[in-house]
Amino acid sequence: MSAFHFKQFSIQQGETAMKVGTDGVLLGAWVDARLIGEKVLDIGTGTGIIAIMLAQKKPDARIDAIERDENAFQQAVGNIALCPWYNQIKVYPIDLQQYLLSCTTTYATIVCNPPYFIKGWQIDNPGRKLARDAEHLPHDLLIAAAKQLLTVDGNLWIVLPKQEGELFITAALQEQLYCCKKTQVFTKPGIAAKRLLLRFSKQKMEVVENELLIADEQNNYTDAYKALTKDFYLNF
């Protein structure tokens, strides 16, 4: 598969099961550059796209990215080596559980486009199953990682389908990890929200809730979606 080209970098994706998609681009674009801080952790980096997007947003940040799948790891390494911010991103071939045992760093930002398929769903492609099966990255493990690895005022940023996102909010609250921003993503008018963009903090605060509509009834991208992603997509 050919590369996916953005304004300042390109993503090769031929060796990975999960290709560049709206979820990852949305999440990378949605993270507030003012809150990124000096140290970032990208959990399950895949092609490396979100790590690279955050490096573009904050060129002085140090970004660690972890990826358990060997093919995806190699793809991320290659993509990062060719991007303008290659010297600020390091990729490690390790899963989150192992990383928690060895990591002594805390992060101002943790970002993750996590698995969300639940037990019983059928996924034929083994690589795609690994990338999208929540059994390989349980949400309680991601919550535990945020509790352990976030700085006191740090933030966890994730994207999930609406139902799974609501369940994640409840599970996080039980561990004193608080949702402080929630954006419902609608693909078109009249269709139920498909995704939730979520920000979590160790600090309890009032939740900011809003909505994002991707396209109008004529399938034209909305001004809000263009404004969010204009620093990345070529056609915006």
C-alpha cells in the first residue's frame, strides 16, 4: 500500500494491519498543544502517526512510543526516521504491562488509540485482531498505566467508540482518574455519535463537553473538522 501523505510527513503502512484512519488523526489533532508538556508516552503507536503528530505540535517534547507488534514496530521506526522530528521520538518494542515494570519516567501526556473490540467479536486478520482486540490491552491496564505514569497535572488522551468510551469513563472514575473533556464525534447530521474523544486527569475538575461534526448532509467536510485537522491533511 502506498504512503499516506500529510503536510509535513508521510506514513508508510504496508507492513501493519491497522492503516491510517480517522480515529488516529482525530486524536492526534485533538490533543491540546498547550498541555502536551515535556514528556509524552504513545501507547500502541502502530505506524507512529500520533507520536509524529504530537512532535509536530510540540517540537521540543520528548516522546516515547511503545508497540508490541513487531511489524508495526518496524513500520513506526521507519516512519519516524523519515519525519522532521526523528530526533525527539524513540520507539520501544514492548507491551504496556512490561513497560510498567521497568519505566521510571512520568509523563505530562499519555496518548492512546486503544483496542476496543470485545470478546466474541470476530476479526479474521491476526494483526488487525491484535491491534483492535481489547484483550491485548485491557482498559483497566490502561487506567493503571495512567495512574502510575502520569505527572500530578498530566493528562491521558484517548479515542473510543461511544459505548466503550462511556464504560471507560466509569471504570476510570472508580480509580480516581477523572474525565475532564469529552467530545462526541458525529460523522453526519442525523446519525448517532460514533466516537468519543476523551481527556482524563488525576485532578477532579468540571467536565468540558462539546461535539464535532465531520461532514454535512452533502458529504462536505465541516469548517470545524477542517480547522481541527488543517495542520495535517494536505487538502485542508
